[in-house]
Amino acid sequence: MNWTSASPLGDILSTDGQPILSSERVILDMLSMRYTYREMGVVLKVNERTVARRVEELMARLDAKSLFTLGVRAAKRNWI
């Protein structure tokens, strides 16, 4: 194993080298399965508003104006 290219536990590197946290990956996976923010909050044991904020952060990070665009850009990075 080459430790110089290893990523921290909980992070996943995409094809463009940007890391995604495992918690972000879970949110993207749930979005792809059509979970509501409320349902995600129950599963993740966080408030619905916290889920919305995390989705907004992901959208800003990928410059996505819609959930569809977020999914497309996440898929292009192999995040989902």
C-alpha cells in the first residue's frame, strides 16, 4: 500500500481528487433513493434543518442550483 496517496478514514477521493466525507456520501445516496429531508434526519439522527443545511453546502461546493444538478455533478466525480 502506498501511504502517501492514502486518504483519511471517512473520506473518499473522487476522480478529480476532491475528498468527500462519508457522511456527505450517505446524504447523496439517500437523495438518490428519494428520501425526504425529514426521513434523512430520522435515519441520521439529526434535525431536518441540519440535513437541509448539509445539502445546501454540497450544492454550493459543486455550484449546483438544483438537486438534479447536484446529482449529476456528484456522479461525474464518482461520489455516487
